[in-house]
Amino acid sequence: MAFRIHTLVAAAALSCALSASASAELVVIVSARSPAPALSGDQVASIFLGQAGRLPDGVEVMPVDQRIGSHERNQFYQQVTGKTPALLKAHWSKMVFTGRGQPPREVPDSATVRRMVADNPSMIGYIDRSALDESVRPVLVLR
């Protein structure tokens, strides 16, 4: 009986630890060479939902997405747009069908997003905060 209780307590502790680490701190990034200002969540949402193709200062911007199903992508869209993966898919199906837009380019992970954004001052992406380096700079921190 005591073994069962210890096992249940250990499992509960592990579950709490995993759920705490499952919610990473994400940052929306631009190239360190980009003149882009800090952005609001609404501005970032408009860019990533294909409703805005320019930054507030008029500079054209291209969003880069993480792969479908990744934790970062799901967390980003939930926090910034309030959309679940299913709602996001429906949004882009409608945008593509009506000819109003194409979804952002998709890449495999935070390191790839960081490299692409660092190399192209007109790109914007989101990564886990732990992947930040001097080649990019955050314009929005998601908590």
C-alpha cells in the first residue's frame, strides 16, 4: 500500500514538472539588422494570419512558421491569435480558397527559424527564448 502511495506521489510530481516545462517562453524575432520596432500581439497576429504584409513603419514583412504539430507553433497561435490547430487550419483553408493569402513558410524548428530570420531582415518568426542569440532580436515576448 505504501509503495502505491509513493508511486502516485512521484507520478503527480513528474506530471506537474512536465506541464510546467511544456509551456516554453516564446519570443517573436526579427533580424538584428532589421529596423522593425517592438510589436503588439495584435500586430503579430495580423502578420501571421495573412491580414497584414507590412510592419507599422511600412516595411514589407514575411512570416516564418514552425512545423505543424510542434509545441512552439501550437503555443504561439494559442497565445497570439487564440486559435487552436483546427481553427488555424480552417482559417488558412478559407484564405487560400478565396485567394486572399497563403500561409507562412514552414520550417522544422527554432534553430532554422532563427537562421532564416537572421539572414533576411524582412522576415519575422517565433522561437523558444532559449534559442535567442545576437543574430536576431525580440520584438515581442510571449509569457
